[in-house]
Amino acid sequence: MPKTHRKLRKCSPFFLFPFTLFLTLLLSLPWVSAQETPKPQPWLIDGIVAALDDGYDKVKRDALYQLTRYEPEDLKAVVKKPEDLAKKVAGILKDEQVDSDVRSRAALTLGNFGEAAKSSIPDILNILQDEQVDSWIRSSAAYALSNFGETAKSHIPEILNFLKDEQVDSNIRGGAAEALGNFGEAAKSHIPEILNFLQDEQVDSNIRGVAAEALGNFGEAAESHIPEILNILKDEQVDSLVRGGAAVALGNFGEAAKSSIPEILNILKDEQVDSLVRGGAAVALGNFGEAAKSSIPEILNILQDEQVNLSVRESAAVALGNFGEAAKSSIPEILNILQDEQVNLSVRESAAYALSNLGEAAESHILEILNILQDEQVNLSVRKSAAVVLGNFGEAAKSHIPEILNILQDEQVDSFVRRSAAEALGNFGEATKSHIPEILNILKDEQVNSSVRGSAAEALSNFGEATKSHIPEILNFLKDEQVDSFVRGSAALALGNFGEAAKSHIPEILNFLKDEQVDLYLRRHAAALALGKIRRLELNEVVVILDRIYEPKESDFEFWRFLTYFLGGGTDEVKTLLKWMGNPSQETIDAQSKLKYKEAKKTLEVFRDAWIGTQGLQRLQIDLANQIAKVTSRVPWKSQDITLLQTHYNNLKKSEYHQADTVKSAINKLEFWQWLLKARNTILIHITFWLALIFAYPKFPQVQAIFFWNPWVRKILGVGYVGFLLTWIPYLRRKLFEPFKPSLQADAGLDTFQHLAYFPQSQVKIPGSGDIKPITEALPSIQGQIVLEGDSGWGKSMFLRHLVANSQQIIVYLPAQKCSQGVIEAIQAKLHGQAQDAAFLKNLIYSGAIDICIDGLNEITADTRAKITHFVERYFRGNIIMTTQPLEWTPPSTAKTYYLQPLEPQQIQEFLISRQDRFPQDAKVQGENYEKACTAYLTDIIKLGELRKLRKLREKNYLNLQQPKEELEAAQRILSNPMDLTLISLMLSQGKTPDLFHLQEQQYNQMAEEFLKEWRYEFPLKKFSQAVYQMRLNDQKALPAADFYQELLSLEDEKYKMAVSRQWTDREGKSKKEWYFRHDKIMDFFLVQNFLGDSEEVENRLIDHMNDPRFRGVYFLLATLLPLTAAQELREQLIQYAADTKDHTVSDTFVQILRSRKAVS
């Protein structure tokens, strides 16, 4: 875990070379109770990476130091992209603005990355070559290169140049030598240069010593140079440092240099030789192992010889320990050294460690070592060493755990020894499990020395799962302020050793960290070390670490900044917090002025979460309050931030900070906008609700009835404006009627309407100007209020159906008879009972929500016409079109009357020819033959060229100059009627010659003839006509299918088309079919049968129906069908009726038809 870094004097690492032998000794001993190399966790690495971006160099230094503490293999396991991390470290190394000791640490860190940092090797090499760079950094760069080994082998020549160059700083040259040694086989060709360097007396002795060790690292590749190295060892003129390095190098060669063992032994025994050289020789002999076992007696003598230098005797002890089983026979003598109180203490400790290093070979002497531990007369340090040795024996010494435990429990024993006994017990692990209660008692005993109790706590934590249940007891010591701080620190460390199992106790460890009465060193290391082993700290926890920065006289605040990153996992929240808190760098403070809204909001959110953990951290809380006010005042806020600001205001107000006023000022600016925002949101939600209902409206009748057509629901839930919008927005209006569109247009019979059947060249007279224009041009859509007047069969109904079929608007098609109760009521009837709100429906009609077609005003009573007229005049803004035959009435004052014109001569032939597409496939006359038949027929009937007011045709002149004027006018009237022309076209297609003045009768006769052939009985004309008459009296449209099914099938035949059928499915899912007359003229033919004859009933009918518009067409047929005398009598009656009623609509036309009949006859 992180340690406090004190800035050391910048000196070469090679000044430590005189202690190389001691370091070799230290590293060779397994008993050294050094801290276990920590294992990195992903969140710890994230914290380090975040710290590398901090504005303070010392924070970066601490982060780099922590990275170097991890093994490269462990880093690879948790770092997803070590190359990226290596690049970040390389950036610090290259940054000339960074402090030199931080850059030096960056170089060493890069060396630890190995392969992942190979792309940085050129940068390291540049640093090494740059003479302007501090030598401390350059020497570290040299060390880093040495760690790359094989990866940097292509740069061996450059490194060798540094070694040769006498002008280069000795530190750097030494690093170059060590680097070359680490390259091994790859640099073997340069061994002679290193050897020359070693032999050169002008070279600094420290560097020559390093060069000697480097040669040893080459192993087999440098074996041929062993004699030269041996010569350097033996040469008394050579500096002791160099000779010592040569000795260590020879030991590293192992079996290859065993022939040199006698000379090395002589060096060891020679009292005239410098102690540093003799120590190196001792270590070298120990490294030879089995090959040098014959030297063990001499080495033992060195150890026992009180006249020999202490460091040499210590090295001899180390060497003996390294022999292992081969030195087993020397164990008694080593024990004697350990027990001999006359022997120097450091030598006795080295002997103890040697015994520990001998491992199994010394197990038979465990009892003697135990005696040393128990002997109160023995030096405390020696007893401590004995305890450590016993602990390192592990399983072999477990039978002596009770004796060691007695030492721990014995209050008479010195605390120094008891503490070592506790540590030894902790090293036994599982074997000590049964003695946990006794160790726990030591921890609880307030009379026991604090250091002993602390060691007991750490020992307990080493037992792992076995002592997990005792975490609460250890925790009690941590929380108890009466307990010695050292014990509490050990308890914290112990909790950390439990790892994940202690995560619920992080708050107690943090409380220990907050306790300013506890020694700062303990708080830093015990608490921080423990926290790093458990889990990442949350934001509201990591503020406890950050708070240490605010302690009075805290000079190393950078360490706490690093620890905040490190233990907080370097999250975005932690990084944001440290941008504003914990004494940020000046560069960071300057960047605060560029704060934008998005970052400001994120910062306040972080401050909000951090505030939770600041209770009791007054100094930190004051700074946090200042930063909250600063961030609040830097940017304009949005209405949705008011909750966040209110939280900060409440926190600050509760803690009585004046910074609450700044936050309140920002809130006040937003409250008005928040009110508007709430109002806006409410309106949006309300609108969204109704929009959803509108889209659901077509599919759900319940929605239609409850929400839209119920006045109370619509007005109350609609808050007034919904009804208004529904009425005046065209899209919404259409939506309201969309579900009812099939019903509204049902009477138009669009399922039987054929676009090709409509003749768009029909013309109308424009009101006002009197101009004649095609009807589709004059009336492309329903705009305003229109009355379309024209004789029967001129295409009024067809035009309405054409409008309905092609309009994008919602149109309701109403036969005039259905308006007997009123137009609104007729429309309501088509809405299937949903539109109960008649007032709303009237508003919709007034606003133009639907266009209205009313067909057949001439077929209804004057009373019904009056209702329709009243409706039209009242809803003058509505789009309404009405059709009628000529009749005596007063049209609505708001409506314009368009007069449908008869077909012109050239249109007659065009119309006939255009009918071909509607002929049945089995029509006898088609195509060119049909066109010739039309021409021939017209030639025989009418003089087209002499018709008054008609334009001359381009075809040849088909004239019969002898035709009288009256006959021409009668023919013109019939041929200009599209309905009659349609009938003529059907007859011509069947090869028949139409009887112009008896077309319906002729059509019927053809149909009846075929009916007889097909059904074997005559068509029941009288019975059928009576049924039609009753149907007309009752204002029914559908023909009685139940009684006349076969008859209707014949009437529907494509050759005659006297009737059409309509099929649909009712609400119960049953299939329905109804028949209707294709046109009123056909119905009139059957109706007139009830008016022919001499019976009194017939006479009464003639009189009764004169004023009935439904029978108007019947009287026109009677002018042709009645005997001439009877027709003349009826004419007189109609004239008298017209004189009395001023209604000439029937009498005038009757007179004209009768006159034409007389002329023809």
C-alpha cells in the first residue's frame, strides 16, 4: 500500500553498491518478514490512472510509486490496455515541466511494464542521450532499459556507447552496464567491452562493481571470461567494491566457476583482505551450493571466529544457510553461535536466520530454538529471532505452538518477545486455529502491552476464514477511543486483511481515520492500508480521506489527494470532486472559469452526494459550501434543476452557512419558470391524453361515446379548449367523423359506383354570369351552398356520387326523404347513436367539419323541403349541395343554383360511345361495329346539323330534312338525357333498335321475354308494380326481395341493369343483400302501371298524386302511355291544378311531351 514519501537527496543509485552484499543477503533470506507484494484490483488501477492526470507532480509521483509496487504479471491481469497506461506514464517522463524525481519514477515504472511499454523505448533512449536532462532521470532511464531485456535488444549499441563514453555521468554508465547484463544472450557479443570496462582502473569503482555483477548475469555466455573476473577478485590493487562485485559475479556462474572455489575460499579466509571483499566471497561460496560444500567447515570457522569482521561473519552465516541440506552437520555450531551470549548480537541474529534458511535440514533442532525463545536470560533480539525462525518452520513446528502461546500469554516476558511470538503464531495459519480464543483474550486484555495486543490482532487476521466470526471483537478495539492508538491501528490492519468479509465495517475504519487524537502515521498507514484491501470507497466515504488535507499544518496534502483517487477508484465523480476540492492546482482553478452548464450540473450532483459524508468534517464542509456557491453562481440554470438547487439550499441552510443565500438567489430566478414549466407540462400531458384518445377514437366506440360525444365529459375534462379545437381544426374534425364514414356515405352506393360510368363532360349554367361550363370544372368540390337543378336522368345523383367518391373530405350523403325529421336528425341517425350531443354536431357542421349532399328535393313534401331550407340558411358556413328536378319552390337564400344542361349533339354521340366499357362481355355489338350502330341510329332519328343552338359536328351530315320541328325537339329531349342514352346504348349493344319514345317499355319487354325463357313463367308485372307502388308510398328504397327474388335477378342482369344490388354484413355478422332501382325513371315505369286503366281506383290515383313530387315522373310517362283522349283530359286537369296552386312543374312538361307525341303520331 502507499507509504509516506520523503524527498531524498538526489544521489546515484550506485552509491549503494558498497552495500550490495548486504542487499544480496537480505534478498536471499526467506525469513524476511517483508510486506507481501500487494495484488492490484481494477478499481485501484483506475484510481492510479486518474491520479496521473492530477495537476500536482507529487500526486503523480505517489501514483507511479504505487504502480511499481505491483508485479508486471499482476498488472497484465487487471489492466485491459496496459499499452495505454504505458503511454500515459511515458508522457510524464517526456514532460519537461514535471519535477525530475517524478520523471525518474516514471522511467522506472515504464521498465516494469515490459512488452506493453516497448513503444516507449525510443523515448527512454532519447532521455538517456539528452545531456540537458537531469542525471537522476537519465540513470533511472538506464535502469528502465535494463528491465526491458529482450524487448530493447535493438538498442544495445546505443547503450554500449553510454558505457564507453567517459564523459557520461557515472550513474548513467552504471545503469548502461546493468542493462547490458540483463539482455543476456542478446548482448553476449559485447561482453569483452564490459570486461574492459571492469578492468579499467580509471573507471569509477562503483560502476566497475556493477559491471562485474552484469557479467555474472550473462551466465553461460560469459563463462569464458571467468578467469579474468577471478583475476580481478584476487588483484589486491583493485578497489574493494570492484572485487566484491567480482566475487558475487563468480557465485552467479554456479557450476561453471566451481574451479574458482579454492581461490574464493582463500579470499574469504585471508584476514588481510577487505571485509567487503571477504563478505562477497562468502556469499559467492553459498551460491555455489553443493559444489562448494567442502568449504563449509572453513566458512563455519569464519562464523565462529570472534576476530573476524562482523559483516564477514554475517555473510558467512548467510552462506551456510544457502547450503541447505549440505550444511546440516554444521547446525549445532550455528546453534551455539545463536545461544552464545558473548557473540555479537547481529551475528547471532544472522545465525538464527541461517537456521531458518536451512529449512528441513534444521527441523530436528527446533527444540533447541524453542529453548532459546523460552530462555529469559537470552537477549531479547535473539529471542525474537528465534520466534521468527520457529514461525517460518510452519507445519514442522506446529507441535510447539502451545509453548509459543505461553510466551505470548506470559506477562513476565518482555513485550518485544511476546509480540514476536504473536507474529510467529500468525504465520502458522490453520494449525493455530484451536488457539484463536487465547490469542483473542490477549487482544481483549487491557493490561497487556499495546504492541503485543496489536500483534495479536494482526495474527488473528492471518487466520482468514477461521477468525471471520471474531471480526466484531476486533472492531470493538478499533472503535474504542480508550484503547491505545497503536492497538487500534493494528485492529484496522487486521480488518483489512479480512478483505471482502470486512466491507460492512468500512464506516468504523473511516471513523478511526477521522480521529485526530490518533497518531497521524497510524491513521495514514493502518487505516489506508486496510481500506485498500477491502473495496472501493463510495463518494460519501472517500470524503473522509479528502478531509485529511484540511488538517492544520498538513504539509503533505498531495498524498491525501492521491489516496482519494486511489481508494475512490478514480471515478468521474471523484475526479470532479478533486477539481474543486482538496486544494486543486492553480491550473485547475484557472480552468474553472470556463465552466459550462452541463459540467456545472454534474458538479453540483457530485457535491450533493458528497455532502452526505461530510458530517463531522467541518473544515471540508466549509470548503464544500464555498464551492457549491461558486458553481451555482457561474452558470444560468434551467427549470428542471430546481430540485437539485433546493437540495443544496436545504443542506446549507440547515448547517447555517451563508452560502445558502447564493443558492437561494438562483432558485428564485427559476421558481417563476418552474411554475410555467409545471403549467406547460400539465397542458402537454392534457393534450397528449386527448391526442391519444383521438388516435384511439376510430377503433373504440366507448371512447367515441364517453369522451367526445358526451357534452359533460368533453367540456369538463376538455377544460373548454378541447371542444373548440375539435370544432375548428380540420384534421381533428375529420378524425371525429372518420369511424362513421362508411355509414355517412352508405346511401351513395359507392360499392356499385363505377368511375367509368360517369360522363364528366356534362355542363351547367353558372349563376350570375350565365356561362356554360363542364360541371367538373364549375363544381370540382363542395364549396359553400349549392342547388343543382336538372331534369330526371340528367346525372344529378351520379354527379353527387362522383363527388363523394373523389373527395378527401368527410361527406354525408342524404336522400332527401330521410330528412323528414330534420337534417341534423338524419345525420345523427347515421352516427349509430354515438353523437348524442346535437349542439356539438351543429357546431361541427357550421364549422365545415363535414360536407353534406342532399339528393332529390323534388321527391319530398314541401314541409320536408322547408326544414332542409331552414337548415341550409341557418348553417350558411357549411358546405352543402342539394339536387332537385325543376319544381315550384323557394331555394335557400344562401345557396347558388346551378342548372344542369342537356347533352349537346356532339356530346350525345360521345356519351353513347363512352358506354362501351360498361357492356357485358357477351354483348353482341362491340367496338367499331357498336360505333357504326350508334351513327346509323342517330342518322335515322335526328337532323343533328339543324338543331338550334347546337354546334356543327365534324362527321358527315346525318340529316333527315323532312322531320317536323316537334319531332326533332322530342328526340332532342330524349337523346340529351344521359339516363335514356344509357338505355339506348344497352339496346344497341344487344343488336336491338331502340324505340325512342318507349324506351323503358321496350327495355322491360326484352327483360320479360328473357325472364319467361329462364323461369318458365311470365314476369308478374301487375303484382310487382303494386309492390313498387306500396314501397313508394312508404318511402322505401329497397325492393321486396322475399317476394320477387327471381324477378330481381333478371332486373339486375347486365344486359338490362334495371336494378342494382348492395351487399353488406350487419352488426351480428350476418350477410345481407338488397336491391334498388338503378334510376327513378325505371321505378316510374313500374309505378305508372298502377295509373293505367279505367277503374275508379286509377282515376282517384291520378287526382290524389298530382301534388306528390314522388310521382312526378309517372305523369310524364302518362303523357306518352295514356290513350290520346285520356292524356288530353289529364292535361286539362293538370293545367287546372297548376292554375290553382301556381305549381307548373308537372303541367308544363306534361304539355310539352303531349305536344311532341301528337306531332310524331
